[in-house]
Amino acid sequence: MKTKIVYVLASSQEDYFLEQCLISLKFLRKYNPEAYVVLVCDDTTESSLNGNRQDIKLLINELKSIQFERPVNKVERSRLMKVNLRKYVEGDFLYIDCDTIIVNDLSEIDNFTFSIGAVLDGHQPLKSHPMRSYFKKQNQHLNYNFDEVLSYYSGGVMYSKDDESSHDFYAHWYNNYLESLKSGVKLDEPPLAKTNEELDGIICEMNGIWNCQIRFGALYLANAKILHFCSKKNMPVNNLARREFLYKIKERGLDIDEMQWYLENWHRTIPSNLLLSTNIDANFNLSRDYEDARSAYVIVKMQDGIFQPQITTFKELYNHYRNIIIGKFNPMSLAKILFKEKFGYSIENEPINSLNRKLFNLAFFNPVDIWTTLADKLAVRKFVKSKGCADILLTVYKYWDNVGVIDFSSLPNSFVLKCNHDNGSTILVYDKFSVDKSFIEDFYRRKLSLPFGIETAEPHYLGIKPFVFAEELLENDKQFSSGLVSYKFFSVHGKAKFCQVIYDTECYDEQKSQIYETNGWIQCPGYILKNEGRMKIPQPTSLMKMLEVVERLSSEISFCRVDLYEYHGRAYFSEMTLMPAAGRINNFSQELLCLIGKNI
């Protein structure tokens, strides 16, 4: 391929533009290994290319550093370089935005004969574009008749032949951009549209496969050469555009399992439930009414996934205060009371090998100091690292002991919120721009004020300093489940014979579970007494790794439940639980309870 590929980059350590560019270059090299790549960047960006950031030099052939004499912000630097590319790059070139991936051979571009080429914005004429009125506002500061524009082009992918017409086009575009800057408008597409009108429609319309804008490009996805994300900030249309994925690339570089998987399966970079809309639906999708309706739906969906017990009767209120008083001064007595209320007989009459009986004895006759550390969802991370399992830890973004200082702006678009000192406090935030922040703050204000463990007779929780923290959110990648699947391993002296698989977790009231023997992954029907699933659950790809992790973490403990996730074939840590159901498990058959408990 003789045509050069050109990227423009203005970036610093604080943003993710370089990571976007890295991803695009990695895909380019997979499908076009011999392409000649020019990276045009400013001098400030070039000076920041150290550490992991210098890896970008391995994927390009030429770096052109542009000096800026006066202070210019990143957005302006990027656009000024883009609209002036004909001065920096010799020969024919194809400019590509960084928020793209290349998914096909591009060598056909050597056959192009026109001077300037681009793809229609939204893959449709301007008159029928659902964002036409928005574009008109963006162009109103420029001195030309926008109403006469028929073709409004995307500047995300542009072809330029090294000829006089192309040089003239870029000179006009640059001058029009400077004019636009005087009005405080930093976008490059309005000056692009004006330039095309001034030069009698010089831009040749390229096939949509060269700049498949996912939100509007259903017709071009099958044969696409370049995918352009073009996401709204709260509705990413590609998994690679998610801030949490870009954070991984920033921290670990490109050689992560997830990136390799996407390289081999580029179709899976598009969310499986992505809906593309047309006509009136597309207009509604872009309206303020849609934003408001979507926000309300997200809030309801978020609350559906939260376990929120309510006190509705006088008896429940009485038991609440009774449990607090007894649990504070005599937790063992409270444990006996709660057991008898749940099962109808005393703990002393529970089979001696039952897991419930063994947990009671461990908690009140053989307490272990490390229980408090292991039950603390933040402190346990240090323990996991000490056992050589740091690679299974999810990223913790921030943690707070006061909900008043939670800074949502510093968090990625999606994440998990939870407390470190309790259970039932997890909130999955899929879109931080649509959540009810006051609800979240009120919810965690209550959680942080409650000393968990008193009412449930679990004294090992009382030594934990409460925090709320934001953690990396794993998407569900299992076709058999509506939500992220949890694998709960019941470990006795480091060996886990049984695993409880919990799936369909999107709604708390609808989740199901099954028990599997880990040796041979054998389904054990009848061991779950309520909401037992029936389908055959595939053995997790990382099962052997999971069992190794369980042994490392729990070999020095009589009993522990180790909860893990699997995402793209890789095991991740969730938590360690010392007393499942507070030692009053009523959803397992007595046979299973005794099979687990007999060796403790």
C-alpha cells in the first residue's frame, strides 16, 4: 500500500487520547502490517511519550512534531494540526481519527483518483439527518449559507491526494478554522462544510465502509474497513471506547488478554444489545426527552438490583431493636435465637457435621483474628497480593469514609459502588450521567452509619472501619445469564469440592443458582432449595486457575467461601466470606451442608 496512514495526537498523561490511538494502531497493524504510518503530534505531546506511552513509537514509521509558539489547549492543537496536514505530510494519505478501529485491508485506497474524499456524517444526506438543526447551530457563526448544504461530511476519516486541488482545499480549511476560532468554536467540521461549499463541492463521497459510524452505520457494518465510535458520552457504542477499558490500557499497556481477544473478535467490540434507530426514533434518541426518560429508566434499573429489606410490621421492628441489644452484648446468644427462629429448632439439634453447626463453632469457640481482615473488602486486597494473586484483583478507583466527598466526575462512566464492611450494599452504575446521585448518597450515608454484624451475630465485622468504594465494573459475557455470573467456591482447608454458580443476577429477585462438583464440573441438582436453575452451566474456562486461587487464599483457614468472577476467560476476585448467610444457610439441602461441613 503506497498511501500513507496519518493520525493526529494531542495528549497528556491525564487523558485517554493516546490510549485510543494505540488501540486503533494495533488494529491497523493486524490487518495492514506493511502500512506506512505517520503520527503528527505537537511538541508537548512528544515530550510526554515516556513509560508505557512510548509504546506508540513501535507502531508507527514516522513521527512529526509540530511546534506551537503560543500556549494552545489540547483540543485546539489537535484541530490545528488536522486542518493543516497537507503542509506536514508528503504524498497521498488517509487521515484517521483516534477513536476508531481498522478491521479490514485498506490497500484498495491506492486506486482512488479524486483529490479529497470523505464519508457523509451519519451516512445520510443533511436534509434527512436527525442532527441537522444541531449542525445548523454549530455553523451559524460562519459567513456562508448553510441551508444550501446538501452533503455534510464527517472529518473522522479523510483521503487526500498530493495534488494542487488538495493543497488548495487544506489551505482554505485552515483559514476557515482560524475564522471559527475567533468565535470560540473549536470544531473542525463546520469549517470543513464551509470549505466544501466554497470550492463547489470538491469532496468526493466515499463508501460508508471507510468510516462506518456505528450509531448510524448498520448498512456498512458487514463490510466495514474502519469503525468510528462516534459515541454520546453516556451511550458508548463500542466496548473499546469505555473509559474503564482505556484505563486498563494506560496502566498495563496493550498486551492484556482482553485486548488480544478483541483483536481476534472485532465484532464483539460492539455491545451485543446495541440498538440502531432510524427516522422518528433516531430523532427521539437524540432529544432531551429521551435523555430524561433514559435517566429515569436507569435509576429504576439500578434500584431493582439492590437488596433493600424493609421493616413493615411491629414484630419486625421489635426484633430489629432486640437483635441490636442482644447482639451488642452477647452475640452468641443472638446467634442461637436467630437460628431457632429460622429453622424451628436449636443449633444444638443441628447435625454435628452440618456446615451451619461448624460455622457456629468456628465463630464462637474458635475465633480467628484474620477473619476481620478477610471480611474487609478493601483490606483483603493486601492479603490477596501477599498470596501472589495480585493479577486477579479488579481496579479500585477511589474510596471514601464520607459520602459528601464522593466525586463522580473523577470516576469512569461505569463502575461498581459497595461498602467494605457489610453485604447487600452493592450498586452497579452502568451510566454515571443518568444515575440519581442523591439516592446513592442517601443509601450509602445509611450504610456507613450502621455497624454491620451486630444484628446478624457476626462479631468479626465489627472491627472493620467502614468505607464506600468505587471498583471496576465487569460486563457480563456469558450467554446463559442476564447479569454477571458469580462463582462461589466452598473451601475446606484450601480444597473446594463444590461451587455455587449464581446467574441471571440483573434483578435480585430473579437470580438463580446451581451447585457443581469442581472435579469434572458435575451438576448436582436438588442441592439448592429455592430458585435452583436447571440449565447446564458451561465449565468456566479458567476453572483450574480459580481452584489454584482458592487454594492459595484459603489453605490456612478451616473454612472460607471464595467468590470469583470470570471475564473473557480470566478469573477475577470478588470477596472472601467466612460465614455465608451468617451461619444460617437455609437454601442448601441438609445433604449438601453435611458434605461440606464434615471435613471442617
